Amino acid sequence: MQTRKSWREKLEKEQGLPKIVDIPPKMIKRLGQGKMLIPKPCKNCSNGTYALDERST
């Protein structure tokens, strides 16, 4: 029996991100035509906290 992957393992898995894709037809009305960026997960955000700009601390 295989063990389930933790959310951290899923987050760290190589997914080919960031990538640029065409905006899907269902989103065109809201965003307009063009392309959008799908970012890769932030390494500093993987523990539930968000990376802050040094100037804001």
C-alpha cells in the first residue's frame, strides 16, 4: 500500500512552473484576452507564513 504524499511533498514537486498560458475562454470576460502567468510556489510560503519585503518589517 502506498503512503499518501504530504502537502509539503506536493508543493516541492517539480511542476514545470512558472509558465505562461493563454487565458482560458471562461476567464476572458473577467480578465480580457491575452496570456497569464502561473507562478511557482514560494519557498518562504511553504510553512504557512508569507515572505515579507525587508522594508516592511
